[in-house]
Amino acid sequence: MHVLVAVAIGVTGGAAPAFAEVEQCRFIQAKTEREACYQRQEAALAAKRKPEPIFDTRPMESLQQMRRDDEEVYRSMHSICRGC
């Protein structure tokens, strides 16, 4: 029972600072400062939502395929023109 209460307090305490950070802009009286605060929050939120870069292996695979094709062409050309 005590463990469950401790976990509930920990979860609630961990969520409160994030919520307080979002709500602080609405209490700023000066309009320019308040708008700047909202813009900072929007930029921070956009940075959090930005997906992780995905490394694409397809260009490497296509490059390897091109090299295999080139080797095949070179072999066929060598059999056609031995002195070239």
C-alpha cells in the first residue's frame, strides 16, 4: 500500500514541473514578453516532436548494384575489344 502511494506521488510530482513550465506564459503581463514566451515554448515543442533522422541504406544498395552492373559491362567490353 505504501509503495503504491509513493509511486503515485512520484508520478504526480514528475508531471507537475512540465505542466508548470507550459502554464507560466499566461501570467506574464507584458504582451511582447508573453508572446516571446509562447514562441520559445512552441520552438521547444517542435524540437521535441521532430522525428529522429532515419538513415537510408537504399542509396548504398543502389551504388553497389551500379558497381555490379559496371563490372558486368566492363567484362563484356573486354571480350569484344581486347586492345581497347
